[in-house]
Amino acid sequence: MCGENVLPNGQDPSQHPPPPGTLMVDTSRKDRVGEFRGVAGPYWALRPVRGGVEWEADPEHLRPATRIERLRAETARRNARSEGRLL
């Protein structure tokens, strides 16, 4: 049986990377929010919202940011840009 939310071959939807730029929460790092950049081997690369060094995370420890987490991240990004810490 094939449903709307079912992937072929029993694939786990959490293992499919989101589009670049999607805000994700790394639950293994105290719910740190980062922007998805791409896949690096078995890990997903994330970039801090306010700029800085990218980090790699196990996809099992990542989830999409909630609406309030996205709002907080966008506010932090705008504040960093207005203070000259982010171009």
C-alpha cells in the first residue's frame, strides 16, 4: 500500500536532507539552531545563524526548527547584521 507520506522501499523520511537554507535544530548540542548547508558523508553540515564555523551533525539528532525557533534565529541574524558582526 502506498500513501501520501510513505516513501518507496521503506526509506526513513528523516534521512532525506532538507533544501539548503532550512533552519534545523541540533538536539545533541543543546538545541542549537543552524542553517542546513549540505551533506558531508554520513553527516549534515550546519552553519550558525549568526555566522561562524560550520559544524557537522548526525541526521538522527536534527529536526526542523519550529516557527518560534525560526523567528528567534531570524531576529538573531538581523541583530548580528545590524551590529556589523554578519555581512
